[in-house]
Amino acid sequence: MRAILLSLFLLSCANPTKSIKKDIIEMKAKPHVFTRYKSGNKQMQFASSGSELLPPVLFIHGSPGSWEAWAAFLNNQELQKKFHLLSVDRPGFGGSDPGNSELSLKVQADAVAAALAFNKSGQKAIVVGHSYGAPVAVKMALDHPGMVKSLILVAGSVDPDLEETKWYQNAATWWPFRVIIPTALRVANEEIMGLKPELKSMKKEWTNLSSRIVIIQGDADDLVQKENVDFMKKLVSDKIVRIEMVPGLNHFVPWKRPDLILQSIATESQITP
């Protein structure tokens, strides 16, 4: 029963590790620096590379996940020459208050945004959010507009009407299933189940966005529906500068098509805020 439940749950996650485990192992490498900091009552951690005097690029992982989702980007030597690269463990994952799920997108965004205090360039950040990391990035841009230059939203779960709770997600909250599920998966389940009302509450705020927006989405994504792009087009078409709808691409854009993200970072870095 445990194996069945875990298998079903992995299929439901916004960023499951089952299909990309090999990719992560191959790309993983240690960054130059780990930094611990505090945001509210959250003990947070991020990994970084590149000089803190360079313009910041902030990466936000999905659910479940950690800074390691962006390891290949942090260890890209060309990026290191041009940017201060920061990849944050979101609350509940990795070295950031592990095991304690945080359902509030505002608290998540505040905690992630606080990492930018360690950048000394005085410039706004390019913020890259994948899957669950995309709405966190959007909330960060809404609440901290002075920190964010551009948003690169990759396979983002942003439309509340597209969020559905499956029966096995509810089952994962029951005892004894809750205690036998790995911690990262339990936290992921809890925050994903709480995402719909958070997105619904945030919907009315989208028109306040001042940041440029780049959207990257695969049309074969069976975890985050491509219709999320239509949701953003309806609300902030004037802020969207480019949409990359990639034929045949699944949910795992950072590992399957990192070139799309690299190109977007390069383009946005040339724009004067």
C-alpha cells in the first residue's frame, strides 16, 4: 500500500523527482557558498556562486525540490562571470526549516526575497521560478517590486481553476500514511493541497505587477497544464514580453531545455529597468 500511495503521489506533484533523478545526479555539483539567514521565524538557506557585486539572478524550485534543482545553472561558468546566482531552499525543504510546510505564498515570497539582501550590486533581480516556484516568484514581485526586474516563469502553476486535489493527496494526510511518507513528499503534498486558495486570493493582485514577464511552457506538460499560459495572458498581457510554448516538451524544462532559460536570462539582463 505504501508503494502504491507513493507512486500515485509522485505523479501528482508539481515537480516530482522520479523522472529526473538521473538528470539531477548528472548535473549536480557543489556551489561556492552556502548561506544561512533568518526571515521571520524561518531559518533559511541558499546556495550561490558568482560575485555578490554582480546583478542577481534568483532561482526558485518547485515542489518537492531544493536548491539542487538549479545546480547546473549555479555552476555555469559563463553565468558566474556575469551574475550573482542564488538558489534558495524554499521553506520546508533542504536547509530551510525542513519538514515544516508553509502554505502562505506571502510568507514564502518574503522568505525567498530576503536572500537578495546578500547581493551588493544595488540592482534588481531576474527571478526564475519553476512549477510551484512560479507563483512564489509572482508573489515576490508583487510584494517586493523594488527587488524584481524580470520574471521568468517556467511551467508555472498559477491558475487556481486548474488546481485539483486528488483522492490520494487527501489519503496522504491520514495516519499512518502521513508518518511513512518521506518528509519532502509530505511537505510537498501539504503545500500543493493548499495552493488553490492562495492562487485564488492572489488573482486580483496580478494587475499590480510591474515586472517584465517571460513564460516558458511545454505543450506536452502533463503535470502543469499549458492553459496556465492563457490565464496569464488574460491578466497581464501588457507585461508579457515573450512566450515560449515548446512542442513536445514536458514539465522538466530546467533539465530538458536549460538553453531556453539561459537565453531568457541573457535577454532580460540586457534590458534597462
